[in-house]
Amino acid sequence: MKESIMLTILGSLIFTIITVACEKEDPPAIQDPVQKSQIIADHSVVDKYKDIPQQYIDEVKKMWLSYAGESHSAGIRDGLETLEAINPAYAVSITESGTPEAYTTSHLRASRATWGDKNNETGWIYSYGESDWFTNPTGISRTKAGISYCKANDLTISAIGFGWCWDNGISFDDYISATQEYVDYCADSIDTKVFFTSGTVDTYTGEEGYIKHLGYELIREYVKTDSTLILFDYADILCYNDAGELETYTWNGHTYPVIHPDNEKGGYTAHIGMNGAVRLSKAMWWMLARIAGWDGEATAK
């Protein structure tokens, strides 16, 4: 793609960001100095999982996380299990088939389960893609119905987000619109927190990588327009290593983040390394603790 075309795309994305920000109501001004900050789980919070007070570790152990997606979503689940092996305080139980585990206070429950998808009106589904979350009206409708089904059957999902795969040629605007629909759907009567996500950074470089980066930036900017929205920034977490170093790639004069090589080490899982998967799991614990009510401030343990 020529430079002029890429500049047109960039200009279009910037225009969309500005338009979305203008159309949404401004979030209320923060007046209370102890009001909690917005929940954005990115590379800056990975090490802060160690700050979670025991009270909120216990609250997370009451939760069910559904990170609905295809093969990449396994990185979250594998990382959670590995983190538990490192520190049993962060206990988790993973369900990969059948009926999800019922409520417990013993451990975080995690899976990618949904009730129904684009092709199935009912039944527990453990393979889920972009057509189920945001590109197909039937998929969107059934995802909403599945969230309601879980609530009605004492399996309320505590937190749900979409696990991106190597998705090409998709509309990030459509993803944002559908995810906002789910947020609004749950807002008044369902105790399920829907969180936004960014996607994969483990394969694409060059032009495709740059376009994806622009799409993830669009998601980030949208989330920032409303302090009540939640973001799990999968891409950003993997572009930094444990030393806080950012990996970048330059294409056609554009420099943008890509997965750090350290996050492809430690054993293979879900198209990344276990090092990266553990980073994702640490940020997930932080995010879930924030959803459970923690203000994010460190306290002595």
C-alpha cells in the first residue's frame, strides 16, 4: 500500500476517534479525591498484581472469567495456571469443556465458555470468534442471550471479553460498537462486567502490523472517552518485557509496538511464550481485583 493510502487510513482513524469522543457524553468530573481511577490493564500494571490486598484476592476467587476466543485465548488460561504454580495464593480452576464450574470461594474460575454462538442458539461453546462477538448480528444477539442465560441459571459471568485471533480485514469500529452494546446490555440488571480488549501482536509486521496498531489505538482512545469503561490491553502487555523495555518495528517510516522477544520464550503456548502468558495473567488478576472493588493502591501485606 502506498504512503498516501496509509495516510488516508490514519486520517480516517483520527477523525473517527475525534467523532466518537464528541458524540459520547463527557464523563463526570472527578470530585471525590478517593474515587477509583479507570481500569486499564496494560504493561504498567503487570507487577502491581503483587499489591492486591488479600481481601480482594479473596473476592477474585468468587469470580468467573470468560475470555471468549480461539487459540490465542488459551494464553490467558495457561498463564493463570502457571502463575498459581509460582504462587498458590493466585488459585485458579480452568474449565475447557462442559458446564462451567458453579460458584465457589476457593479459586478464580476461568474459561472461554459461552452459552450459544452464531451457529448454535443453545449449548456450551468453547470455540468463539469475531463473527460471534462483533461481525454478525446473530452472533451478537446470541452472545447477549447467553449472558442472560448464565445469570438466570446461577452461573453469572463476572467478567467477559473477546480474545482476538489473527483477524484480518475486520472493522475496529464494528468491534467497538458491539462491545459497547454488551456493556449497555449488562449495565442495569446483569452483574457482568464487559471489558474491551486489544489483540494479537505475535505475527504481523510491516503494513499489516501497522494497520493493526492503528486499530488498537482506536480502541484505546474510545475507552478513554468514558471512565467507566474497562480495557484489557493484551497487545500492550506483550510489547514490553519484564524489564519495562518496549519492542518496536518500523515500516515505511512508521514505528509501532510489536511483541517483545522475551514474551516468546519460556515454553510455547497459544502462539506466544509462557513468559508472555504469565504477564497476561498477572495483569488479569490486577484487572479482576479492580473490578471487585480494589482501588489499585498498594497496602502492606
